[in-house]
Amino acid sequence: MKFGGEKPEGIIDFVEKVKSTPPGTKVNIEIEREGEIKVIEIEIGKREREFYHNIRELINKELKKWLETENIKIE
């Protein structure tokens, strides 16, 4: 997985990269799925204060669930 061409060191690093990117910025996310590299362009949205209040809980619950659903592995 890459965020803007850089491979995060882990999920916390990935979240920090997202947090440090200004809202409105378009970023390419690269993922490997079924042996192929897929590139998805996303636009960073406005940060909500509540979202970051329990970021570890959110990561462990929602993001992990999404990654498992999409069969995406972060190494």
C-alpha cells in the first residue's frame, strides 16, 4: 500500500499521512489486490474533531474491517 507514492510504515503512519494532508488535496492510494496494483485517487475531506478523538478505536474497528472486506494486506 502506498499513500501519495510513499509506503506507510504501518496503519498509524498511514493515518498520520492522511491527517497531515490539507483538505481538498487529491492523493493517489496504491493497493495490491489479486496480484495487481490498483491506483485509487482520493480527495482529502475536512477533518472533524470527533473523528480524531478516538482514532485508535476507529482504526481498530472501521479501517481494519474495511481492509479485511477488500482483502487488502498492509505489510
